[in-house]
Amino acid sequence: MKVAACEFSVARSAGLRPGLFSAAIFDGCLSFILKGRELKKVPTDSKSKTQLYYQLASQLSSLLAGERDLIANAANFSALVYHSLPDLNWAGFYFAKNDGLVLGPFQGQPACMRIKIGQGVCGAGAATCDTVIVPNVHEFPGHIACDSASNSEIVVPLLKGEKLIGVLDLDSPVLSRFDREDAKGLEQLVKILLSSVTS
Ligand code: SME
């Protein structure tokens, strides 16, 4: 790890208060450390987002190795993603149950517990079985606002063959936070989760 001098302007752009942190370059990511705890990682160039997902895939595989319970693995998945990706205010799962979606393990503010298929962004992902990227949730018809801090969102379906297991949902306070690269990276992470659990 190379320790770099802290750049206040960079820290401000990452929403951090100067003077309360130190910064370091770690594996291609600028990391901010507050009171000894890593607070936030900000990709420093376009290449590092790919690198970040590559590292996350490796960390997730190690984390889930040896456990085959969906709830346990989904819980650790959401904690890992929430604390590793920058600019998230919610990361978690809804599982398909009785023709709807039911809240699963997550990190963030308390959220709505049941969503109908086709309703909101999660319901749209479940209905289409495709990843949904929403640059501005306030412009998405039917968006369900669980946390008023959310401005953009991505939903990735969990599919075992053709069967819908549930969806992964990430929210961000930043507009247009998620792009195709996030979709690709998250779809890969979801594959790791699904292959870790008993069918
Ligand atoms: N916004 C989601 C609801 C779930 S929360 O974001 C956690 C939606 O529109 O489906």
C-alpha cells in the first residue's frame, strides 16, 4: 500500500470533511480512512471500476466458500457490496415468494417489505428478468421511495436457469451512479452468489 498525501479537493468531491481522515491508494482505488475504519473507496480512473469488481468477485468467492445457505450468503454479499462500492445508500435483496417480492438481507435504511412483480424498479427487474438501470429514480414511473436519499438505482435479477429467485437492488444518492460496467460487474457477483448456494 502506498500512502499518498491527502488531497482536500478530491476528498471534498467524495463528500468527506477535510481533516477527519487520511487517504491511501490501495489496489488502484483511492481509499479514505476515518478513525481507523475504511470509509469509502472512490475509483480513480475508468480502469479501476473494472478492477474493483474483479477484486470484489474474488473477495466474494472467498467469503461464500464453505456456506451454502442463501440467506447467510446474501447477508454477507450485501455487507461486502455496501461497504466496498462508493456512493451507495442501500444494497440488498428481495426474494421471489408467492407471486411477489419479499425483503431479504440488506444494508441501509429500513425498506418496504413486499413489492408486486411489475411494481417499481425491483418489480420491473423481476418482470423482465433483465438488469434495470435507472439514472434518475424521480423520473421512473412507479418508483417506490424507501429512502428519500436515493436518486439512482440498479436492479439485477437472480435467475437459476429460467426460474426467478429474486433481485439484487442497489440505491445511490448520486444521479446516474450506475452504468453498464456496474451491471456487468454486479451480474458476475450475482452468479457467484447463486453458484454458492444449494438449489
Ligand atoms: N426503489 C425500489 C424499492 C426498494 S428500495 O429502493 C430498497 C423500487 O422502486 O422497486
